[in-house]
Amino acid sequence: MNQLENQVAVVSGAGRGIGRAVALKLAGAGAQVICVSRTRENAEKVANEIGATGRKASAFAVDVADAKAVKAAAEQILAHCGRVDILVNNAGVTRDGLLMRMSDEDWDAVLDTNLKGAFHFTREFFRVFARQRAGRIINISSVIGLIGNPGQCNYAASKAGLIGFTKSIARELASRGVTVNAIAPGFIETDMTSGLNEELKGNILRAIPMGRFGSADDVADSALFLAGPAARYITGQVLTVDGGMAM
């Protein structure tokens, strides 16, 4: 069913992993998808995948931490598409390390991309959503933002901040008919988890009641639900997709 027919969706961090899965899922439901990635090669690869299915997609190479770059991209998107109906703030990075050894650069790099990047794109499209009196904003947080994790204080802070950001913007846009929600994935099989050694994987799996990692499609299905008509009365919420890890 093309429940998102004639809608325009912007997905940051769409070049791989969860972002790629979300972009493909929204396109499969009928949306025209704007694939945003730090590298043009990755953005175009996913846009071409979508195009091969007969759906419309465009690629933009943007560093979401760069406010001027985001503003320029947003202006081009609006000039090209005329509207934005769905915004998925997914771009994220990790720079892991214990607090006592963490540099300012590693702290800033994670906060600037994971949290400030979402702020940049949401700010650029805020008036568009408010004027349309309709739309969906979906922020990809993490279970780590709910429970913390040793060696990831910067990542946890960025993802917890994204939850507070989600709830605040949800209150600002609720009267305009725009919903703002977050998804908090647990451990998902992506490039980020493929490098884990077997001992660490075993420890993680023992902390997951369902006993397995999730897939990018598990998160994408949740994003599709929140972007669709069935979620029209859900806002300011955090949907955990974690196999029961944070229950």
C-alpha cells in the first residue's frame, strides 16, 4: 500500500545501515526520498537503489554538523520539491573512549553530528511543517541514551539529548498537526556492530531478553509506522526497538 504517496521524505545518514533501510522503506511506501549522507557516493548509491525500483529519489552530500551546508541543502530541497512531509534525523557517529581519556574533539564530533545535526535540519524545515499544518519528524536516538554505556558518555549524552529535543519540539508543533517522535534502537546489525569481537557480542546478547541483535529493517519498519497515518495521534514518544533490553 502506498500510504506515503506524493509525500517528500528527507533522511539524513541515508548512505548505509539504518538510514539506508529507512530510505528504502519510505520509498517503498510511495514517498519521494531525499537521501542525505556525508559523502556523495553513499547518498547516490542509495538514491540509485530507490530509482531502480521506479520511485523518485535525490542525493545530497551534507555534513549535518555544518549549519551553512544544511541551510543550503534545505533551500535546494525546497526549491526542487516544494515541500517536505517527513524528516528523519538519523545521521550519527561514534568516538568511543573512557571519560578520563576523552578529548574535546571526540566529545564535540559526536555531539555536533548526533544532536546538533538534528537541530540544524529541524530548524530549517520547522516553518515549512508549521505552515503545512502537517508532517512527521522522526529522530533516531538509541537505547544507550536511556541506559548509558561505559566508554560512550559522549554518544549517550547526544542520544539522551535527542530525546529531550524530541519532546520539546513535539510540544512546539503539536498544535500544528505535526508529530515528533524518537526511535531508540538497541544493538542492530550494521557496520557499527560488525567489528565487535565474539566475547563482546556474547556479553551483549546476554543483556538482550530476545537473545539476538535487531536488523536495520526492524528500525525502518518502526519509522514507517511513525511516518504513516496510523501514528497521527502519537507525538513526543520514544519507541524502543531493542529486543527488550531497556524494559
